[in-house]
Amino acid sequence: MFPGIGGKGVSPKKMKQMMKQMGINIEEIEGVEEVTIRTKDREIFFLDASVTVMDAQGNRSYQVVGTPQERGRETSIPDGDVELVVAQTGCSPEEARAALKEANGDLAEAIVRLAPG
């Protein structure tokens, strides 16, 4: 029961009907296995997530409830970037890839790190 209206509790079924009349539809997504939020340097993931979608006049909002866990993200280094660093510095591809990883994929920083001198 929900507290409130008229001093009486409102049942979840009644609340859903009232929200539907106001143009708000709430639905739980069944069978969710994992929810992942990715940023440039990390991932926040939920293995035990419960996801609810609220649709109010065409605007959809997602609510994720669960236990968050974090893991770092390794920077993906394209082969073309490695080749460019090798061409600019004369280093080996392995050295170029390592410098790019240390520089979080920043070409200029990797080249400066490896440039003779």
C-alpha cells in the first residue's frame, strides 16, 4: 500500500491505474542479466539489476536498482595510431603501443614520450 491520498493507503494496482490515466506508464523489464554504464575510464555494472521503464508523454526514463560494481576500462589502441607513432619516432610497434596506453590513446603525448631527445 502507498501512503497518502485521502488518509488511506493506495494499492499498487490502483496507483498504476491512476498513473495510466495521467499518461504515465510504468513497466518492469523482465529477464535483465546485466546493466552496464561505460565512461571513458571505467565501467559501472549491475549483475542483479531490476530495471523499470517509466513512459510519460513520450519521454522514457529508466530506473536501475541493484548492487553496483566497478571495473577499469583499458584504452583501445587502433593499429593506425601505433603505425603513426612508429613512423614519427622510429620505435618498435610494441614500444608505440605501450606509450599510447600510458598516454590513454593521446597520439601527441605518446610521440613526445618516445621522441629522441
